[in-house]
Amino acid sequence: LESLGLTPSAYLVGWAASGCHPATMGIGPVPAVKKLFDRTGLSFPDMDLVELNEAFACQVLAVLKGWGWNDPDKLNVNGSGISLGHPIGATGGRILADMLAELHRREGRYALETMCIGGGQGIAAIFERAA
């Protein structure tokens, strides 16, 4: 990056993927986040932003219930999949770009990106803003 005159926007702290029954594929972020928090020692109070891919409105409610967490000041603060779009194959990139821009705007430290994946998976990643 230095040779190109670029600096990183953020660093990947950790990630986790998990499976769930295909009939309840929307709740995949619940076990993925638990696994990720166990790996990193971080938790929801450490997060300045949380992005939950909103595949369906009811899916968000189920995941929030599974997490036992809901903070509207940190969750999908600029909209989500239903309002901003769900570009198949590029959803993770869209979420990450929006999330990191907001993390820098707020001068936060950590952001959590989560997604459910059709067929019965979930994925979660924590990013730390570069100084």
C-alpha cells in the first residue's frame, strides 16, 4: 500500500461462519456472532456499529431476539438490505463499504458485519478502524 501512497481504511480483527438448518437460514448470524465473540473476546458493548443484512424484516427480528441485543443507535444506522438494496453476490461488499464510511465518520473503533446465507449459513466479521 505504501508504494501506492495508500493507507488502509480498516483491519479485519476476526471472522466466523456457522451453519444452521436450511429452514431457518435467516438466523445464521446468531451462531456466527457467538463464535466470533468467543474467538476475539469482544462483545456487543465493544461495537460502535453493527450491520445486519436485512434479507427480510422478520429475519432481523429473529436475529435480534437470538442475540438478546438491540441498539438502534448502532444497528443499520443508514438503512439496510431492504432500503439500500441487496445486490446478490455483492451484498457483503456493499455493507462493508457503507459500514466503514460510517465508522470513520463517527470516529468509532469496531464495527460488526453480519449476513445470513441461503441454504443455512451465517457469517460475521469484526473490523477495526485504521487510525
